[in-house]
Amino acid sequence: PCLTRLTIAASRPNIASPTITYTSLLLAFNNFFNLAITYYYKYKGEVNTDHVLEVAIRRALEHNIKSVIVASETGRSALKTLSIIKKNNLGIKLVVVTHPPNKTWGPKGDIPIGLNHPRYRKGKEGAIIMQSTRPFASASRSLGWNKALPDTIIDMLLGGFLDRD
């Protein structure tokens, strides 16, 4: 089962990585430990996003919380959250923490990463986007080199260990 807590975290496999890593939809609230709820999901994945958002928004409204943080690698979860906030005129400030600005590849080619992708420019209005560098990324990755250099191997190994549930 997938453990979820409010930080409500719905995990999904990262198809862009050869190792199994997970990214989380994460909603953080004021007085976090007082508001903690735990959910178990049978499956990991975007299938849980709607329920996670429903519960998180309900809790935010119950406790008069005005800021929500969403971790969103591709931007889909962030856009869905922003859509709910705007549609219902909730007055909640959305902060999105997204993937570092680099290229990710998958079995079907490049994957659009983060809310700075042109596809998402219009939809992200009204959210604060936080994007940082990958902590252990090598210079060769930022230059777009596709060679397996020692620093790239170390980065991939550390990323595999740090991204697991």
C-alpha cells in the first residue's frame, strides 16, 4: 500500500528513470503535525491525485489555511490544483515546487518537465513556481552531455537512493 499523510503524498513511479523513483504530490500546511492525516492507497500513481486534492482542499478550508505547497514534477498536479482553487474562488495561495530545469527522457522520447514548459505557461498564472538545481547534479548534465562520466554515474546512484519511498 501507498502511505499518505497530510502532507498528503500520492506517489507515482517516475517513468523517466531506469531505477524506481517516486515523486510526490505534497501539500504542506501551517501547524502540520496538528493536521496530520494518514491515507493508504492500493496503487501509486496519478489515479490518487483527485482524492488527495479533495481531502487537502477540504482540510485547508476547515482550518482557514491560506497557503498550499504542491510538489509537481511534470506540472499536471499543480495545474489541477490551481484549476480547483481558481474555479471555486478559494483564496488559497499555491506554491509549486517543481523539477530542476533539465531534460528528462523516457521510453517514448523527451518528457516535458516542470511548469516552465511552454505547454503550461498560460495555466500557471496565479501560482508561485519554485525551481532549483538538482543537489547532486554534475556539470556534464547541465551541458547536455549524454556520456556516462564519473560525476553522472554518482549523480544517478545518489538520486536513486534519495528518491525512494
